[in-house]
Amino acid sequence: MARCPLCGKPLDWGELIEQMLSLENAEEILRDREKFMKAFRDFVFRCPHCSGEFYGRNLPLEEAEKVFELLNEFRGSIDWENKKVKLKLNNLLALDTMLEQWDEKVKGQR
Ligand SMILES: [Zn+2]
């Protein structure tokens, strides 16, 4: 789970990505994994809890990659007109982790 590196409170991925939607070439970035990861690492996010600012590279990059995949997997995941992320990214990430653990458990039993 992504947490603010300054105050430690949990962050919502949807909200983080929405901050990135203000980038001029956001549409292009969100379609290209390499561009996205680079932009993510260098992006200055603002924590909604403590208003502190930090770089994306201080967040779990593995989760950022999954977020990229989720956003590209689902059509209409972003409402570009209103600059809103329509997916419940945190829920999907939690589900993804759960399925992975379940998968490992099942494999372990064989
Ligand atoms: Zn914070």
C-alpha cells in the first residue's frame, strides 16, 4: 500500500494519478510504460493529509507499475474531460495481491 513518506498516512492511488493528469502530455504518458514510470518517479506529489510534497520515487514502484497496467487494461478508466480516475485502484490492487497470495498458497499445496 502506498503511504505518504512524510506523515505515513495511506494514499489513494486514484488521487495520486489524478495529480499526474495535469501534466501536459498525460494521455501519452499513461499509454507508455517507460514514459509513465519515468514521469511517475520524477513527479512531485502532494499529500492530501499533511500537504507535504514528495517525489513519486518514494512510493512503491511495483504498485505504480500495477496501476499502469490496470489503467490500460480497462477501457474508460480515466475521465479525461474531468481529469478523474474512474477505477477504484486501491481496491483492485488489494484484490490483485489477494489473488497472488491465493495462487501461491494453492501452488504450495501441490
Ligand atoms: Zn502526508
